[in-house]
Amino acid sequence: MAMEPVLTQPGLGVTTTTMTTITQTGGDWSTGLFDISGDVTTCVLGSTTPCCLDMSVAHQYGESLFLPLLPGSTFAMRVGIRERYKIRGSICDDWVTVCCCYPLAVCQMIREMRRRMKRQTYQVSTTLECS
């Protein structure tokens, strides 16, 4: 009978490390459409130059800065954000929000991206004792 070769020597122990990343998904939008008090800079940009803020949303979403120049792109990004983070709502809600409240919708979208993109990472180390 052939014995298997020893690949590791007995020692004090083996330490394994596990990294876990948690991203918030589900629920409603984290801020309301008219919730402008929390982020003054976003509010000012949204009321004066919403197209520039829309470009920032596109960049954070991972698209080209020039995407907002295409018709319907803000609506598409809003639907995409809602789908990506599993936010309750409908395409109809998104369309009405973007068409009727464009500056407020863009402000809400960028606030949502900033809050949802914050990840919480935990590191867990485990030591196994060998004898």
C-alpha cells in the first residue's frame, strides 16, 4: 500500500481570513424626492445646473459622461438604479418623476448612488489549532 506524501507539516495552527462585503439593497428610495435639506451642494447643483449633476450620475453609474445628452437617458438610468438596488417602484413612477420633476429626480438619484455605493467590509480571521 502506498501512502500519500505529507504536503503540510504539523504546526501551531492555520489562519484563514474571510472578507465579506455588504451592499444595501431593497426597500424604498433612501431619500424622498423633496428631501433637499440633507445635501445642500447637490440641491444647489440640481437647481442651477441639473444637466451637470446628471453627468455626474452617469459617471457614478459607470456610463459615459455624455450619456445624459441622449434623449431618455436619465429615465433609463433611474430605472437602472432602481433595478440594481432593488428599490420598490415602477417604470411609470420613474417616467413621471423624470418628466415632471427632472431636477429633483436627478438630485434623488445621485443621493441614492452615494448612499448605496458605500460598502461595509468586515474581515474575519479564524485560527485552527493543530496538534
